[in-house]
Amino acid sequence: MAPEQTPTVERPEVALGRLQEMRRSRHALRVRTGLFRWLALAGLLVWASFLLDYFLSLPVGVRGFHIVAAAVALAVGFKLLLLAARSPIAEDRLAAEIETAAGDLEQALITAIQLTRPDNPRRELCSPVLLARTVATAEARMKDLRPGSLLSRRLANRALLGALLILGPIAGGAALRPDLAETFVQRNLLLESVEWPRAYLLTIEEPATPMTLLAVGDALTVQATRERGGEARARIVAFFTDAEGEETREEFPFERRGEGSFRRIFTNVSRDFRFRVLCGDFASPWYEVAVRSRPRIETIALRFDYPDYTGLDAEVPAAALEGGHLKVPVGTLVSYEATTSIPVREAARVETRRAGDGEWRDEQPVPITEGERLAGTFTAEQDGYYHFRLVSRDGFENPTPIRYRIAVIEDQAPGVQLIEPGRNQELTNRATLRVAAHLSDDYGIEEASLCFFRDGELAGEPLHVVPLSLEAVGTRKTVIELELELKDWELAPGTRLEYVARATDAIGQLGESRAWLLTILEEDEVRRVLEEETERIRELVQETFELQRDARRGVEELEEQARVAGGELPEESRASLRHQRMSQERVNRRIDDTMERFEELVDRVVQNRLTDYKDLPWIQQLKERLSTIGEESAEPSLEQLDALTERAETDEVGPRDLREAADRMRRSELGLQQLADELEEWGDVQTIIRKLEDLLNTQSEVEATVRERIRETLGEPPADSGGD
């Protein structure tokens, strides 16, 4: 019996055709779903780019980054959502999906597909009959099946709905606000610098640039104008940076200035900060404010090179150099070294001084080393001020620099004073002229002299020049004394000379004393002058005596009043006591004046070399007696009256106290009376002598007249005609 032949089982062509239809439908559905999702992603990116830029007004760089990021995101989404739909699906997996979707195939389709595959090793293990029957069953059931109806469109619908929800508002917004759509394209696709059209729009007028550089203490003005919008409140949001780099947020309202205009002034700015202006839906770009210090002089030191005429050393102790103020002689070369608080790019020394109704100004550039060190020199010529104009590397200049004073010491002409004799003099031609000259100068006297001129010819050439010897050239202050013997000059009586002391300093300035007059007299004339001076002394002594007598009598009257009052000076008499004390003081002053006149009289006798002046010993004796009266009586009387006057204010003053004062004053009075009597007697004698001299002179004149008349009568020539 021949073996039974195994029937050949064909693949289910109808089922496979339906699977192919299913694959095409499934691929189309996946493409639509991916496309909807990709469009939704693109819409999300548009929304994100729009919202971020609309509310933050992103700079061009950030917007460019967003374009690149969005392109990358869309490319990745295209690959994941669309290109992934191209990957094929296995027949058995597709059959399993149909089985699951149909529900009534009872695994016939998947069994037929899997077991009829030529490469399935389990195909030989199955019964061909059963396999053929399964194929026939799958073919029969798949014949009327439409695979596209088995696919679920839920994901596609969801993707479509999401895309519509995202893209719909974009399309509607673009239709309603084409200006926003146009601005979006310009800003986020073309990267143009246009502003978003907003409900509120403000124009920031100040500051003009996004970056502002200020100096410490400056003010910043923020000025804005509303172009459109309602009455929303405009404000400034600022972030201030502290020394540690931390930012502190602060909010400031705008001040309204008219219709639609706002202003805010930040005064005395001292910290870096950034800010933006907000109003409704408007937000300005960020503005940066950087604060920098102004330059100033931190330290300054000076060194002085004094001019040669001063004779001063150039070295000055270091402590004297600190600070910029100076007081130096005219012509001093001033060297300065200064440091600035911050590096500077420009520096100049500015010197100013008054000039008429205006101001003289001179500006000289100063070299800069290491950015902060200044050095230079200038000559101090006149009083004034100087300061440094500094410009920092950021371009800031200090509007209130430190002003340093320049005080120059003018070289004065030498000071010359003739302290002796200090008056006009009348001397004989053989007298000694004693001179004492006080000389002084700022920096030293070079030479000095005593110059004599004819009376009224001070402007001409001197007759005699007497050098005044200095201890050393450059002496600043000295007193020079000298004695001049007039006999060496052979001056005739009646000669009148004016004399001055002169001195010159190192720069030739001339100093001159007051001029005094020297008159040359005959010895007889000088004696007559001395006698007249003695007469004046006599009158002065007589007046002093009378004043002393009146003062003594006043004290005695007070003594009597105290005795009558019961032993105490009445209160109403205290004023009289003070009056008597003042009278005694006048007595003492007159005694001192008389002493000086005595000394001058003696000095003139000696100076004129009147060795035969017979009254000199007597005058010297009177001077000594007057000195004794002053020391032993007058001065003690004044001291006692001083004490009584003080006691009278707080204590009792009795008759005994006043009696002691009166007795002491009487001793002074008696001494003065004796001097006055002696001088009176001398005056009477001198009067007789002068009368006798006048008689003798008159007699001589009469005799001369008689002789002349006799010659005329006898016909003889006059006595002065030269005849025999």
C-alpha cells in the first residue's frame, strides 16, 4: 500500500491581503497622529517664545538662542513623531492586533499566519489537515472583515484636539491682533529690534542708554512719557548691589509731572544697581547703573628751595612739609609730591589769584606715574590758591577739589630807626655827636651808613657818609652806637645839617630813618640855651613844689575831718582821699620828668665839651638831691596813700594814719621848696648878669657910634675903609 501523501497547505492570501490593508491604514493613522503631535509641539514652542518675549522683552541674543533651541526641538520631534511611523510591524503582531480588535477569530488568524510561514520550524509538527482547516477558517472570516475599521483613532483624535487647542488660539490671536503676529515674526524669526505693541507703552527718555556710569554722590533722573494706555500706576523695580555682591530689591513709585509724564530722581547714588520700568503690561528693558568714585588728593608733601637772597637753608624738617598750604618768601621754588585716591588719566595744577575785579587763572598739566602719583614744581610769586584738577579713568572730575593757600612773604625794605638822640640838636662845632641806630631786616642787612646833608638837600649828594659797621653781613637785627667828633669836620657856626641812617638788604632795597636836624652854634649861644633850659627846670620844680603843698594840705584837711567825726574818715570824704592820691601821683611824675631834664642838661654840657661850664657841679648836685627826694619821700608817700585808699573801701582810716601820710608828704615838700629857692636865687643872679651884659653891649655900641661921628667931623675915612 502506497504511503499517504501529505497535502500542501497554502498561506492565507486573503488574510495576508487584509493584513497589508491593515498595515497601510495603521501607518496612515500613525502619521496623522505624529503630525498632530508635532504641530502641537510647534504651537507650544510658539507660545513659549511669544510669552517669554512679550513679558520679558528678551534681548536679541536670547531670542536667537530660542530660535536655535526651537529648531532642534522640532527636528527631534519630527524624528520621534513622524519618522518613527515608517518602521514596519511584524505580521504576527499585526495579526494579534486584529485578533484583539475583531474578537471572534478565536486565534485562527494568528495561528494561520504563524504556522504557514515557511521559516517556522514548528510548521512540520502540525497536522496539515488541521492547519488547512485553520487557514480556511481564517480566510473565511477575514473575507468580509475591513481592517481599517478595527484601528483605534483615539490617540489621533486626542492629538488633533491638542493641536487644535494649541494652534487655535494662535490662529485666532493672529487674526484678531495681526500686529502682535507681525511683531512676533519680526522679533523672534527675523530678530529685529522692534517693540511689542502693548496696551500700555512708555517711552524712557532718561537715561538715554541702557548702561549709565555715575560718580559717587551724583543724581540719576529716570524720565518716562506714556504713549498709550490707561491710568495704571508706573513704578520702578530696582536691584541694588552691596559690598558683598548681594542684591536687594526695592520698588519706587514714579512722580507724575503733567499729563502722561513721569519722573523719579535717585539722589546721592552710592551703589551699583539695575532697574526697569513697569506700567500695566509694559515692561522696559533693564537699565544698568554703575557707580564710580571721584578722584581726590589723598596725601601731599612739599619741599621748598628758598631764593638766595633769604640766606635760608633749603632743608625743612619733614613734619613741616606735610599738607599743601604754604607760606614762603617770594621766589621760593616749591616741589610737591601727591597721591590720588584712585588712578587718574589726567591731572593739572590750577593756580588762581585775584586780578582787579576778576580772577587770574593758570593751569599746567602734571605728569602722572603709576596712575596715582603726581609730582612737579612751581614758583611762589604772589598770594593766591592752587588745586589739582583730576580726571579719573572713567572720565569723572572732582567738582570740589581741596584748595591750598599760597601765602608769600614779601621781602620788606630794611627798618632803620635813629633811637639816639631821637631829636633835633644844637651843638658846638667841637661837640661829640652820639648816635644809636636800630637796624632790622627780614633776611639780613648787607650794609648801613649815616648820611649828612645840607639842610633841605636830602635828595642830593651827602656831605659826609659815616659807615655803620655790622657784626656780620646778613645780620637781621642790631643796634649800632657810635660817637662822631664834629671838630674833625670844621663846621662853621650857623651851619645846619640834616642826617639820616640808611641800610640796604641783599636785593638792594633801601631803608631810611627819619631825618633829624643838627645846628652848629657858638659856645655862648649854647650856654644861653643851657641857661634857658635851667630856667625851665626851675619853673617845673616850683610847680611841683606847689602841687606837693596842695596835696599835703588836702590830706591834713582829711585828718581834721576824721578827728571831728570821732576818729574815722567819713564815707563822703573817701573821694577826696582818692583825689589826693592822684595829686601825689602827679607830683611823682613831675619829679621823674625833672630828673630827665637834669640828665639831658648834664649830657648836653658834656656832649658840647663845655669843660668850663661853672654851673655843672651845682646842677649835678641838684639832680642827686631831687633823686633823693623822690626815693625817700615822694614814692613812700604815694605807696602810703595807695594803702589808705584801699583800706577806706573796707576798713576804718583814722586821723593817725592821715597824719603819718601828711608828715611824709611834708618832707617831700620841704625838699622841693629848698630846690625851688636855690633855683630862684640862681635865676635872679642870671637875670642880673644878663642885664649887665646888655648894658656892656649897649655901652660898646654907643662908643662905636661916637668914634664914627668924630671921624666924620674930622673928615677921616671910616674905620672899615682901609685908611690909616
